Amino acid sequence: MSSPCKVAMLANIPAPYRIPIYRLLAATPGIALRVFFFAGSEPDRNWDAVRQPYDHMFLKERFVTVGSRYIHVNPDMWGQLRAFAPDVVITTGFNPSHLLGFLYARLHGARHIGMTDGTPESEAGLSMLHRLLRRWVYGRSQAFAGASRASMQLLASYGAPTDALFQSHLCADNARFEQEPEPEKVHDMLFCGRFVEAKNPIFAMDVAQSCAEVMGRRVSLAFLGAGDVEPTMRAHARTLSLVDVNFLGFAQPESLPGHFKRSRIFLFPTALDTWGVVLNEACASGLPILSTSHAGAAGEIVVDGVNGAVLPLDVQAWAQTACQWLQDPASRQQMAEAGRQLVRGYTYEAAAQGLVQAVTRAMQVPV
């Protein structure tokens, strides 16, 4: 029997929505996976540590903060990669640590797979130097994995050949959300995510207030999450005359299905999200979704007029649509079924299979 293909996955931190994919990839016959994490967590993440049933290791944690980004630098990775001796190195970004892994692959004859959840919009502001770096790295890679159709477009724009592109979705545990018992609806609207300006939580409050004014009744809005702008949010909530704002705190993944199922509409007024896993969760929970086009998932699992609406950041437009949905349970039910159908193919198994295909293709291409 030939030896299994040794695959090194280089990732910033263990994100809960990626762990099941690593587990499935590690269980694939013919693949020996080891995941190298640059850190156990980052300051803006509140996830609890979870069991990781696959070969992994945490490198010596070193990162610097630049604005809202965390730049990881892990020089000890070179020695760890030499000890593991991978056949394939998968990098998930362009931190110095990712680039070090790419250079290791180049110097040691390993294949390289470039993996991204970026989109043309999310990388529109990159400098020429950053663009040239991506083109240089991708021009020396043997396969590519993108989280969305927009990610595939981005990779192609840097010269990745079509036959080397494979999709590895960002996804949620659809069955867990679908199968959660239907409780009594408590909240008209739900916002779930980090409390930062780019997510526009104040906008969500203004939508709820405008909707309440149109319907002539109070509207309840629940917030799940945490972040720097929470004091500003709480202050703004006190100015709203017709909205009951409920701050539910940060919720760990296991408690999310119940929170989603107790709401009627999901609001996602993001200014920029490369995907938005909460949208997978909202679809699987059967919630109609109001989103901007700045979410990578818009157009894939959130389709305007099918299971939600994709609108510009206009309070009145959002409020008008929300009012129509709140006053029409039959329409909400139709969108609920459509959303569940749209997200059904976005599974951990499909995401892992995309990576298996990328590894298989990489091993067939000369270095």
C-alpha cells in the first residue's frame, strides 16, 4: 500500500464552523491531515474551546494588531513543518505565517493549495503590492479552494485555472437548526453577530423603529453577540419609543438554534462580510432574511424574492419589507421552506469533499 498523502492545513484559529470539515478531511482514506493553528483565539472572538478529534497543534502564539486585523507571525512553524514533512500545504490567507508555509512548500517540493473566503469586493481596496503578492503565490500553486462563487471569481481574477478551482463552503450544522423544536415566537427580529460598526447594529434598531411606526405597534428586536459598540447600542436603544430591544449576550454555537427559532425575521445589514455563516443558520432555521449585497452569501443562499430580500442600506426600504413579512405569516412560511432548500447542499461533507478534490488535483500536477 502507498503511504497516505500528508496534508498540512495552516489556519489562524480553530473556528467552530471549520472544525467539522477538518474532522471529515482527516477521516478521508489516503489523507493524513495535521492542522497548524497560529493561535488558540483572537481578542474579538468569544468561542469556547471545543474538542478537536483530529491531528492538530498550536504554534507559539505571536501576533500584532493592525486596526481590526490580527497579523500572525509564527517562526516556529518552519521546524514543525519539517518534522511533519507534508506532501501538500494548504494556506488560508496571507499572514506572514501563511507565507512562511508557502515558502516551505516551494523549497521542499510540496504542493500548495491556496484557500480563501475572500471576494472581489472584500479585496477591492488592496494595494498593488498585495495584489502582486497574491498573483505570485497563486501562480505557483497547484490547486485552489474558495468558500463561495465570488471566491472562485476572485481566484480566477488572479490567474487560477478553472480546472484547479474547487468550492469548500462555509457552512453550519443544518440538521441541528432544522430539527430544533419550534418554540413560541418571542422576537419579531433577530440580529446575530459581532457588535462592530461594519455590521450596522444601529441601523437594525432604526429599521425596527420605523417598522413599528408603520404598523402602529411595538416591535421586539433581539441582539445576539458582543463587541466594542455595545455601549453605543444600548444608549441608542433607550431613545427608541416603540422597540423592545433585548440584549441576549454572546451565545455559544450549541444554544443558537433555540434563539433563531424564537424569532420571525433575520436582519443582516452588513457593510462587508466575505460570507456570513449566520445566514446559513438563519436559512436552516427557516427565517426570512433581510441582507445587503455586501454579504458573500447574498445571491447563493440568500436570494432576493425567494427566501429574503437583498437591499441597499435604506431604513425605509428595509422597514417596508419587514412590515410586509411580519403581517403575512403565509409568505414567511414560503420563504422558510425556500431557505431550507437553498442551504441544504451547503454541508460539512460537501465542504470537505471540495478540499479532497483540491488535494487530489494538486498531487496530479508537477511542482
